[in-house]
Amino acid sequence: MDKNITFTIIKPSAVEDGFIGPILAKINEAGFRIAALKFTHLTEKDAQQFYAVHSERPFFNSLVSFMTSGPIVVATLEKENAVEEFRKLIGATNPKDAAEGTIRKLYGRDMEANAVHGSDSPENAAIESDFFFSKRERF
Ligand code: UDP
Ligand code: MG
């Protein structure tokens, strides 16, 4: 398992708010290498599959509806200890609780529209990256 890879989504709210550039700049400044990147739009089936682990949670339907509401940016990122380092950079799930200077604090709207996704383990980073990118699309 590659411990140096994580996967992120710039969520529809952050794309709509014009934060693609600022978020990519933060990622860059923090020393992550962008290994794959694309602008896309999830179908309902995609979002249900991507968040399948949360399918029994009360927020699931709202989350799927939000994640399909507009275009997103997906990226695979590389850095030593990438998952942990990226979770530090994005901050807590709820932007209200996220530390100053973190991406969710700076660019999140609320608990659901919290600007970005970040993988929670190297195993899931690989699964999530494979969900969006073929080998040929990773550099
Ligand atoms: N989420 C939500 N309400 C909640 C918890 C989570 O809308 O009470 C959304 C939020 O967009 C979050 C995503 O569901 O990023 C996945 O939740 P998770 O607990 O995995 O948080 P994360 O790993 O993104 O910090
Ligand atoms: Mg999570």
C-alpha cells in the first residue's frame, strides 16, 4: 500500500464560490505533488458509490444531492505520509471547528459544504483514486 498518496475532491460549493485556484495553491504550498487532476461532475450513482460507507447515516441523501449539484475537481496527491498530512491541512469536518488557516476553515460554508474531501486511510486513498483515474491518467 502506498502511504504517500491521498485523494481529494474540491466540492461543488467551493467550485461555485471560485475557490479552485486558492485551494490548489494551498495544496501546492503545503508540498503536495499533484499526481492526477480533473474537472468532473458526479452522477447520483457515482456519489452513492463513493460515499457508500455513509449510506446508513441520516445525512446520506442530502450529501449525495449536494455532491451531484455541480461540477467538482478531483485530484490524487503525493507527499510523505499524505493522508495524515492532508487531513491536517484541511482541518475538522465542520468548518466551525477547523483550525485557523486550514482549507475547511478558510473555504468551507458549513458541515456538509465543507470545501474538500480528504481520504481517511492509504487503503481508501487508493480505492478513491482508482474510482476516478486510470493508471494512464496518473503521473
Ligand atoms: N457530513 C455531513 N454531516 C455530518 C457529517 C458529515 O453532511 O454530520 C458530510 C460532510 O460533507 C463530510 C462527509 O459527509 O465531509 C463525509 O463525512 P465524514 O464523517 O467522512 O467526514 P470527513 O472525513 O469528510 O471529515
Ligand atoms: Mg471521511
